[in-house]
Amino acid sequence: MSERMTGRNLWARIFEELAIDPARPVSYVTADEVKRISAREARNMAYMDNTAKLPEVFRSNSLFLLPVSNGRYAIVRGRGYHELETSRLVTEEFQPTFPPDTTLLEPTKSEGSAIAYALNTGLISHITDVSPVFLGAPGRFYLDEFMFDVDGTAHLSQKGAQAEVDGFFYGRTAAMLMEFKAHVCSDFLVRQLYYPYRHWTGRAGMYGWQTVRPFFVDFDSSAVTYRFFEYEFTEPGDYESISLRSARAVHVVPRHKPLRGLLDVAPDSRVAELTPQADKIERALRVPFAISQGRSNAYLLAEQEGFTTRQSSYYRRAAEALGLVQRAGSDYKLTDVGVRFVHLPDPERNDLTVIQMAKIPAFNEIFREIGAPEGRQVTPAGIGTVLQRHDPRIHGSTVPRRVLTVLAWLRWVQSATGILTVDATGTVRARPRLELV
């Protein structure tokens, strides 16, 4: 018997031991009860993100599972899943300036790589008609409390359950929440959109968003095609009120366009030094946008990003190193480059970031090395040597930490522009046939 089928049959045992009546509109079970009876982690037993994964006791009784607090689940009768409206898809071509080749998408075929490629090519802006678009902090979070109904009979209260957003994007007046799948799907669990939608709709006023737009997105790597299904909830308090707004299939047909001017950039020894703590460049690139919205000090930046004021200073310094922000007393303000940065469309903004990165002496040397006509490469040890050459104060255990920061930034360059590659060993090369000019 397969592992999946064993897990499905265990749910029948849970129903039996807890005397759960499948005819009731809603019943409850705790994570401890699930683990005690099944001898498995509750989060694994609860993973049913499409109807193909439903245990028979759920399928035959029109039931689905919802977390309603940390460690407590509701077993609910109703329409928990939504079938994708594939007959309503409008197909189009999209022509980004770098290809989704094996380095970008194929090794893992993960949601993360598909999301990064869609954002950095400008596809998210194209689909949402929002520009500029910034990537919010993804990952798991605890939901604010809200009430809702299912099937008109089940009245539920959600208090602090966990949720996750694969793709969280925002512009000046809108937030876009996207559930991504790196494979073609036929249906999905509505909760994956509904819970984040309710949470962020409740917080929209804090960020100046007029709308919160939920999307389900799947990606066919063999056909290099994204399918975007945008939904709305016509009655926010009704889980089943999901309604399609638009359905678009986008076939990616890349065209070559090198990043011009990179090797003409002169290093600037006055730029701020990088710190090993600023290894997530996406956070540094959100700093200028946050400042443009009035979050101009360490406390306000930390509040937006959900980290400490000390962490906010790391990423503010990284944004300073990129020439995007500068000190203004106890606050921060945008530089002229930063003002231009926050208004650019996504691909142009990424190109500007790399140009600014090339002003940092260590990055300038790395770009020139891999951009040499003979196509040289730079290893992690070579990066360490470059860093020490430009800052002799770096030594000992600090060197590998700084190398990891540089590699994290270069991996972002790989996913954002496609002009270089960073392999599993950390060796950096210019992408074949894509010149650094």
C-alpha cells in the first residue's frame, strides 16, 4: 500500500476514534489528536491542496479541512475546492529579455524560481497592470482573527492559524497575492487564497492599498507557459463566494538583450561597505520604496518588514551601498537614483540595480573578471581574495561570511537579469552568448 493511501486510510480511523459525524456542517479535531491516532505529524496529514489528495472519507461526504487556530482544525461540509476555468483562458505571448533556461528554472522546477522569473522579467507587472511592482516578504505568518461562513450552515472563527503566500507583490495602491504551482493543475484549495486575502484586506489601510487581488498561478516548464487566474470574493465573509475575474495563459518567448554599459561603470570607493547580515538583497531593494511611502526611519522600516530595528539598519546600509538612499539626520531619504529606481518598471529597475552594484569596488572587479573576452570565472576563494584586496580589514572568519553575502547578491543578479550564472559550488561565470557590455 502506498504512503499516500496509508495516510488517507488513517483519516477514516481518526473519524472513527473521535466519533466524528460526517453529516455535521462542521466538526473539530486538534493536531495532538491527529498525531496521537495516526502517529504522523498533523501538518502532513492536513496537506490536501487539491481534490486528488482528499481521503475517501472527505471526498464521499463533501468535506474539507481548514486550520482555525494554531493546532486546531475544522472539518467542514461544503465546496472547499475550486476548479480552474481553463475554457476561459486567453492565450498570449510574452517576450522578456532573458531566457528561462536550465539555470533559471529546470534544476528544481520550484515555485520560487517560477515566481522570481515572472517578477524579474516584468510578467507580474504585465498581468496585473501595476508598475512598479515590489516583492513583499513571502513565507508563513499568523493570521489576524476573522469570521466567515461556509455553505450557509457552517459559521467559523479563525483565530491565529498559520498561512503562507508563495508570491506576495505590491504596488502603490494594490497588493497581489499569488498561489503558485510549478506544474499544471486542475483545481485548488480555496483556503490558499481566501485566508491571505482576508488577512491582508484587513491590513490594507496600513499600507495604502485600495485593493487586494488574489491569483492562482500554475507553470508548465515544458511549454514555458504561465496560467494566471485572478479571482475575487464577492462576499468577503463567505468562503464559497470565489468568482473568476480573468484567466490568461502566457507563453514565454524570450529575446536576447544584453545589459549595456555594465563594464563601463567605474568603481566608487566612497560607497558604504556591505555587511554579512544583508544577504537578502530583495529586502534592501524594498527600502527605497518604503521610504517613498513615508517609512523613513529604522522603526518604520522594521515595522513593514517584520524584523528588528537593528536588521533594518543592515538593509538600509545595503540600499546606501547601492546609491539608492542616504541619511537625512535621524531619517533616510531617496537619492536622485533612488527616486528614479522607485518609478521604473521591473526589468529596468533590475538593470539599474546591477549598474549600481557595479559601483561597489569588489563587485566591479568580479564583473570585469567574468566579462573578460576569454570568459574567466570567479570561485568563492577568488571572491574572498577580491574582498580582502578592497578592504584589508576583512580577515579570518569574516571572509567566508562576506563571500556568502556576495554570492547571495550574485544569485539575485542571475535570477533578475540572466547575465551570469552561479553554480552549486559558488563559481560565477558570464552566461554563454550573453555579453556583459
